Amino acid sequence: MKMGKMPLPKKLSYKEKKEIHRERPPFLAKKAIEFTENPKLYDQTPTKIEDFSGLYYEIWKISSKVYQKEYWGKQGQWGDNYMETMETFLGTGEAVLDTSDYAVEMTPKQREMLQKLYTMLDDFDGDGDSADDPGYGINDAAIIEDPKFDECRRYARLVYEELSGDDLDSWEKSRSIKP
């Protein structure tokens, strides 16, 4: 999966690794460190669900109201927002769930949960009664507070934990952050 010039390997300091672990749940922190220190991993063909760390990242962002309030819609047109998160999740999720070319290795439970989350979010995105998304983070605050999106967020949390093995409650407590 080449995407241009590969970044150079960088040996992270203890302080840099600690900051990554503070900002991201354990699975995502581990993957971020691995990819920074060994960029050749970008060239490997993903075959297992664990290889799709970008998908995990989007699921975690969908599951975290704290993240959403801090980042969505705050940086203008090119920042992180609901629309960007949904486009990435739905695109990658569709590719992972599509078994027409080859099946991504995952347990039946993981596949079922990921499919349910995909359907929930696709339905939310197309629901005329849900908070409207004109794009670029313009209405992200309303989406974050939408009760239907809260249901998606709670389920995304379960999916993230099932896929990653992380306990988000423990991680958040270690950071003194309320979900």
C-alpha cells in the first residue's frame, strides 16, 4: 500500500513514547510507535483486522465524546471533523467487510460487530431526523450531542474494545478523563 515517499525511521525517546501513550489507547499507541520506528510496515499488505490500525483509530474517534469535543470542527475546513471521520470509517470499513476479493482475517464476532457498527453509522449518516452534516465541522457540536449518535458512539466503544483488546475505561481512568 504505497502512498508516496516513505517516512524515515525515527527512534522515539521515552518521553515521546509516553506522550503517544497518553494521547491514544494502548493498541493505537503501540501501532503508532511501530509505524514511526519502522516505516517499512506501511508496505505490508494488510490481511488481518489488526493490520488496519487506521480503521481502529476511526472507531476510537467515533467512540470518544472527549475526543470529539476537543477536535471535531475546531480546526476549520482541513481539521478533523465528523465528515472526515465518517468518510474514512465507511470507506475502510466497506473494504474490510467486502469479501469479494479476499477476506480480512477476524473472528465471526468481530466481523458481526464491525458490520453492525458500519450499518448503524451509515443509517445515522443518511437519517433525515438526525443532526444534519453540511460538512467541514460546521454542525459537529449538534452531531456530538445527538442522542442517535450517542447510541452509535456507545456501540463503537464496544467494537473498539472487542477488536483491540483495550479496556477504554481503565485507560481513561489512568489519564483522569471521563468518557
